[in-house]
Amino acid sequence: MSKISTGLNDRPKDSTIAQSGPGLPDDSGTPIEVTDQDAEKLRQNLEDLAREKVKTEIAEYFEKPHDGSER
């Protein structure tokens, strides 16, 4: 295998840049248990955040000048 460089990033051209090398990550951990109540609470929080983001974007849009002159 030929090398890319001889510096700090010295590695073969065809080697992976991932830390673990080829293969899939080990995701064999136990799944997280979520109640319907927790899921609904999270969904509501995400909707509230999205709504606030849109409100902020709209407010910023109307605060900016749109006719090419500064106010």
C-alpha cells in the first residue's frame, strides 16, 4: 500500500478514516423504554420550539428593511 504522506496523518490510501475501521457500530445495547405520556410531552416541546422559531423568523423578517434603504 502506498502512503498519502509521512506526516501526522500517515496512513495507506485505501484505509478507512474511521476510528474503528470497517464494519458496523455495535448497537446491541438495551432499548430505551418510553411511555406514551413521555412521548407526547416531548412531541409538544418540539412543536413549541418549532413554533417559537417560526415566530422569531417572522419578526426578524418584518424588522428588516425591504425597500433597499435603512430605517
